[in-house]
Amino acid sequence: MSSNTPVVDYNLAIIGSGIAGLAAARAAEAKGLSVKIFDKGRRIGGRAATRRAHGFTFTHGAQFLTARADEFQDVCAAAVVDGALTNWQIGDKAAFIGRPTMRDFAVFLGRDLDISQSVEITSIEAADNHLNFHTAEGVVASANRAILTPPAPQTAALLHQIAPTLATIAGGASYAPCWTAMFGFDEAPPLPVSLEPLQFDEGPIALANYEAHRPGSDRANFALTIQASGEWSSRHLEDASEQTGRTLLFELSSLLGVKMPTPIYEGCHRWRYAKVIEPATPTSKLTSECGRIAIGGDWVIGPRIEAAFLSGLEAFKQLSEAAELD
């Protein structure tokens, strides 16, 4: 190696520790590559999320996942054996949920990966034969190649200058937001006994889930999660979180015709990029013209956890084919 050749930290850097980023990293490490994941959030998993607060546990992101493709079925089967997933029958749909939480599936996928949380990459710079990754404080790492998996608008912003074609593809995706309200009680709320989430086709509420009814959950987890519909969430996106949560609890009480006990914990989370409404539907090419950058995420394919996983695999596959990783 020439003394003028810059030292590069990693073969591959991945932005985003959601399911797509974790899938790409697993595939790359299986090939013996050095991989680094950066994520601006505090926890891995993206929307496969769990919140713990005041002794309660809430599934406040994706409620469950399904598996159709062989690659994802194999991973889910391994996670079941590991104890990170368990089966959940929802109507006529065979599904999986994290055990005991959805985040446990992400933790399973991310085991032994090199992940830095609470690190926001603000720009990517091409330099000689590698890429430099910047935060607000400066360069934090360099890598030969990169895969970006944040929500489409964030991906587009990062790639606007360095990979404009991919930025344009990302700009073609659209989302519905989702307000998620969380309530903890000191007694079981008077909800219908159901082994499935309560789902509604019309009105402000899309789903309500009593956490104690989830398979493998703590029966003393008197926690209620309410997810608003995309249409209602869009109209109320900038409302104050406290009032939004109380409105959703009132609406659920009215729908069910029950009086809820006074919650001892209240929380509300606004998912701006909750459900992919229109995927980017790019051509088969997920790599930049320079062959150093690829994109992945559920927004590439469609609104399912499996779609995110498969897009991560495809992004790495195409990046590998575009140029041999050093």
C-alpha cells in the first residue's frame, strides 16, 4: 500500500439501525467485511419499537410482523428458537411478535454488530477512494462504501449532493404519520377480552392494544397502546401531545362504550414516517452511479417489516455487485 493511501476505518458504513440496516450489516459481516452502523436514535430497531416507562411496557411502533420470503422465514424461525420472537395468530394471519417486546427481535438481529447510537450523520463526503461521514462536530468515520436506510425524506436529504439520482428515488416515497398514545393503569381497564389487537376501519383510531393480552406478556402490565389512523394523524400532526393522547383515550372509551380508569401514566409519540403509503418503486438499481452508495428501507418496497429486511439484503447485494468491497 502506498504511504499516500488514506487509512479507511471500515469496508462498509450503514446509516440507520432499523431492520433494513441490521439486515444489510448481517449480510456484510457474513462475508467477512468490517461494518459500522450509525443511528441518531437511542435504541436499535426503528419502528420495531418498545417504550418502558414507570413500570409499564408499550408496543408503540409496529405491532407484529409476518414472513413470506424464504430468507425472512429462516431468520424468524431462528429468532423463535432464540426466544426473541413468538407466534401470534391474528385472525387468519400467522404472525410473529417480539418476545417479550418487539425491540427484542431487533436486538436479536443486531447481536455482535458494531453500532453507535445517538450519532446523527449530517453529511457524507466523497474523498479519494472512500467516503467520510460527518456529524455536527466533524468527521466521525470513513468507509469504502455506504448503505443508507433512514426514512425516505432523511435519506434524500443526505444524498442530495453526493448521489442525486438516489435522492430523487427516495423523494418518490410517501408516508402516513401516526400518533401513538400510551396509558398505564393501576388496575386492568375494562376492555374486551381479545387475543388480538382491537382494529377499527373508520374514525380516529386504527388500533388499540392491551399489552397484557399479548402472548408472553406480563399479565400485570396494565398498559394500553392506542394508534390513531393515518388520516386523523395527518390532520392533527402538530397538535400538543398531551391533549392528543387524552383525545384518543376518550374516543376509544366512546367506541367501546366503557369508562376507563384514571391513568397513572400518560405518554404520546408522534411517528412522522409511520406507514409507507407509496413506496419509491425504483428501477432494480439501488446503487449510486459511483457504485459506492446504496439505499434500503421499507419505503423502497412497501409497508412491512419483512420488506425492510429484504431491501437491506438487496442493497448489500447490489453494492457488492457494483464494486468489490475492499
